[in-house]
Amino acid sequence: MHPDYVVVGAGVAGLRAAIELAVGGQVLVIAKDSLRESSSEYAQGGIAAAVSDDDEVALHEHDTLLAGDGLCDPAAVHILVEHGPEAIEELIGWGAEFDREGSKLAFAREGAHSRSRVLHAHGDSTGQEIARTLYRKAASLPNVAFRSYASVSDLCVDDEEVTGVTVHDGAGRTAIPARAVLLATGGLGQIYRDTTNPAVATGDGVAIAYRAGAVIGDIEFVQFHPTALHVEGAPSFLLSEALRGEGAYLRNSAGERFMHRYHEMGELAPRDVVSRAIFAEMQKTGAPHVFLDLTHLAPGRVQSRFPRIYETCLAYGVDLARDPAPIHPAAHYAMGGVKTDLDGRTNLRRLYAAGEVACTGVHGANRLASNSLLEGCVFGARAGKSMLAWSTHSDRAHLLTARVEPGPDERVRTIASQYCGIVRDADGLRRAIAELQALPPTNMGTVAGLIARCGLAREESRGGHYRSDYPNKRPVAVHSNVRQGQDVWFA
């Protein structure tokens, strides 16, 4: 296969980039699993954009910067929110069916937002609707092809220039040359025991980029979603932030509401604050969870507004209309990743990244709720435009010598969960580094090791990174950077 452009990942960022690239040549989109299996598909709450009558781009910008806890790149945030309204118009034009109240779009409120600006689809299936819309658009373009159940194991590199990818599938291993490669592989939540992420979110994009020589930025910042279902035998199913936006309460094991003790916004505080508050309540009581209570909402409201969540919880024995749901935090989103500029470029020529795998600085130390789908649309499009600049085809495909063999990823999950979770300290992070180094190399082990190394180097608490031995923020916010063969540095 000799495509002009390779897109690794079939979520929102990858699909949006593929649409952009189709005008410049043949595009191959590679998916590790089926084309429907990505983190985008599991995004429930919605997509945030300042399009309502009582909202402003400047307010969305302010809320994003505030949630990022001093570490956002202001230029990246401005691009995100400035292009948000046109991204929504584009999706609607391509057939996205957002929920409406009469003829007007319906907006929900979520944590740390100062306005109700979150659009949603089919109640709680927003990511699925946006991914469906983008896939349908991409598939309609003759220059876009898809290859599912194929795993990209390495980048092909020649003198710090990426010339293609190495793909493993049922037919074996193949080197596919390309003008330029986009990593849109999503998150890394599977390195933790409890995560809201799908099974494909194993941090592959970060690992293969790191081995190729790309700079990894702010990887220590991992967001734990406060409210994942905690029922024996059930997965850590996400209970959307929009539930709290509708008025759900958080209660401890004694039935007491507790969020007001931790933040003035109560249940609508930023995610990192809510997760740490829940963690603290669980430690105080020794209980394995707290409760999310919607039983006071109007009859039928839960079923009509959140049909997917309601039915899933019901399947595991929890009737949200009658029963408070047992919940606890679970790994949800990586703020850091492969470092890029505002057009998706990495430090390696012809390698680009967009979406959760990328680190543009747009989320800072803590992502604002429902900004992830918007990021995929806005920065996926920008990366696609930027990739079109590569007009010469190269068939060079010199493979990296570093190989990753299947290994004990369950042990990786245990180490990451124990030492690199919601609360960290130097002793635990050092143990994590030592124990991970003793394991056979895997992508998940590589990513967990990067989180531990950068977390140890960052001697402060900020956003999704909390050090019990350094509980305060440093006066100046700096970004972490790490590259293969080099120590962590800050800039």
C-alpha cells in the first residue's frame, strides 16, 4: 500500500484530519480495532462551544484557562474556543443531530463552566453521534480508505524524518511509506486498573513516538473522572459530568453531601478537585466508593435525558431513578502526550499528532469538561491542513531497531494504579520507576514509566498531578518535556 498520508486512529481527531487531507492525495486511516472502537465513541456528556445566546467565546476561554490551573497555552486555548462555533456549524452541516428544545439547540451545564454551553446528542451519546457524522463524511470521499484491526507498532524513521509506519495485522508485518503520518491514537487509561477508557487506549501513540525520538510533554497530568460506576463485575462505566450539571448530588457512605467542604462550586467544581474530594472521603470512611444521587430529580428525567447511562446502570442492578449509584474516580484523560505546535507538528519532520495523544497545551494541567471532542475537531482539521504541505512522496521506510514484545501489562496496571494515581509522592514514584524498569518492555510500560519520571521531577501539585509531599503550586507554571535518552526538563 502506498498512500500519500497515513492517519493512525479512527476517532474524532483522526477522521477530521482525514477529511481535510483528502483534497491532497490518498489517505489511509488505520484503526487498532473496529472503526467504531475509540474513546470518541464513549464520550457521553457533549461538546462545548460558545454558540448559545447568553454565551461568549471570551467566557469559554476564561473557563478553560481557569480549569487548566495555570498551565494552559493561551494561544492554543484561543484557537480552540475561537473556532468552536464554526466546528459545530460544520458538524451540523454534515448531518450531526444535536438535541434541541423546539427548534433551538439544547445546552447542558457541566463542572467549571460558567454557562450552559455543552451540546449533546441523543441525551448521552454525543461522541458516538459526532464520530458517526465524521466517518460518514470521510467514507464518502474517494481518496479516503480504512484499514481496521491493524496495529501500528513503530514509525519508520530516517534521520529524524518519519517516512511511514510499520503495521501488524492478520497478514503479518508491513511497512507502509507515506508523505506524512498523523498520530490520533487517543488515550492511555488502560495503564490503570480502573479506567473509563476502551480497551484500545493503551498509550501506543505516545510510546511509538517516544521510541522514534519525539518529545513528550506534560505526561504526568492524568485526569481521573470523579464518577465511574463501581459495582462488582461491572466495568468502570463513565457516569457523565452532565449528571451533576442536571443537579445530581455526591454523598459519602453516611449519606452526607460533602463537596461544599472542598470547593465553593460544590458538585460542579473542576474534575481534579472533585476526584481528590471523593478520594479523601473514601480514605476517611474506608468505604470503596461514594454515591451519586439523582433520586430527587423529576420523574422520568433521568431516563429521558440520559437513556444510555440509565440502561447501562440498570443492567448492573442500579436504577438511577430510585437508587444512588456507587461511584469512584477512574483514569479518564491524558492532558499530556506527544508535544506539538498549534498545527500538529512534532519535533520529527513529517510526524504530526492531534487529539488526546497530542500535547498542544490547550488543556494545561486539567481539562475542562467537554473540551475533548472540540479539540479533536479543531486541531484534527489544523493538523490535516498542515500535513498537506508535504508534497513529495518518499518510499524510504527504515525501521526502528527497538521492538516491543507482549509483556505483563497487568503488572503495569498495578504499579501505575498504586504509585501514579490521584495522590502521589516521591517514594512511590521511585518505586514505580524501579519496578517498571524490571519488566519486559511494552507500550503500556513505556507510558507508565514516563508518567512516573515526569511526576517525580515535578515537585509541586497542579491540576491532575497531586504530590502529597509537595502539596502547593510553584509560583511559575512550566511544562515538562522528555525525550528518549534525555532527562526530564522544564520550560
